[in-house]
Amino acid sequence: MKHIPLALLLALVLPCAPALASEDISKVNGSIRASAGQTYGDLETVNGGVTVEEGVVTREIETVNGSIRVDHRARTTGVSTVNGNVRIGRDVVAAGNVETVNGSIFVDRGSVVEGNMETVNGGIGLVETRLNGNIETVNGDITVGVGSEVQGGIRVKKPNFSLSLTGSRKPRVIIGPNASVSGSLQFDREVTLYVHRSAHIGPVSGAQPQTFDTDAAPQD
């Protein structure tokens, strides 16, 4: 066998070392915590929450029964749970969809979500956030808060009572100060739609926008 110099072996092996820090974490029962500043692969559990600390870089974040928290300046792809809330901090980039079925979604200032955002029974709130995709819900309130940009559209679907927990409730949809929704706003069920005078929206079907000038939308 031909002898390979030690220096060449080190050159081949050392570049691979960081990959050890990006391995997947998968559980059935138990929470996952991704430590600040580290790099991971997919983070998946079934019964437990997922916490992604500040500055973490990871891929898919998924759970079934548990909430997900992504702290400031983290980088991830898709974020998904079934029974739990999703909270995304400031200056986060999520290069995928953000989804929950029974839970709410909140995204804080300076963050970018490159996919779609979806709930069934839970509210959606954005503050100074850019969403490149669409927003979709059935029973949740939607707040496109101050300075937020939705490049796609908004749709509130008609309840399917086999999935819906609160089908009789009328959702509130708020487009806040200096916010924008580039696509259409489609409402397949009755909603209350408030649009700030400084906001910009696409065509609306299924609802009559109510204009407001104050910092917060009127209470029903």
C-alpha cells in the first residue's frame, strides 16, 4: 500500500471536523435544547418542546406535542409542530415554512420567513417581519403588525369541523401601521378585517375592510 504523508491525512480529515457539531438530534419522548452559537442538523422529537438558543444554526425543527422557541439571530429551515406554539425571536432567518395546527405563531422584529405560515386553531402575529410566502389559517386571528411585509397573500379557510376546535368563532384580521400584504386577501368564512390607513394590501374577497388610524385596531 502506498504511504500517505501525515500532513495530507490531516488536510483531508480536519475540514470534516465541524460536521460533528451538525449531527441530527431525534427523540420520541423528551425536549431538545440547542445550545447558543452551535451548529446542528435536524432537531426532531415527538413528545417534547424544542428550544433553539441565540445564534444557533440548524435545519428542520419538528415536534408533535410541544412548543418551539427560536431565539434571536438563529438560522433554520422549516419549523413545525402539531400541538404547541411557535415563537421566533429577533433577526431570525427561517428558510422554510412555519406551521402549527393547535397553537399560535409569533415572529419578532427583523426576522425573515422565506416560506409560508400556517395554523388551524391559533393566532398568527408578525412585528416588523418579512414573510416571503402566504399566511393561512382557519380559526386563528392574524396580525400583520407594524412595519411587516407579506409578499404573498392571506387566506382564512372555511372550518372543517373534524379538525376545527372553535369553528363558530369569527377571526380578527389586522393589517397594522406601515404594514403591507402584496397578494390577495381571501376569506372563505366571515371575519373582521381592520386595515390601518398607512398599510398597503392587495385585492380583498369575502370581507369588507374597516380602516383605522390609531396604533391598535378597535376592539370588537
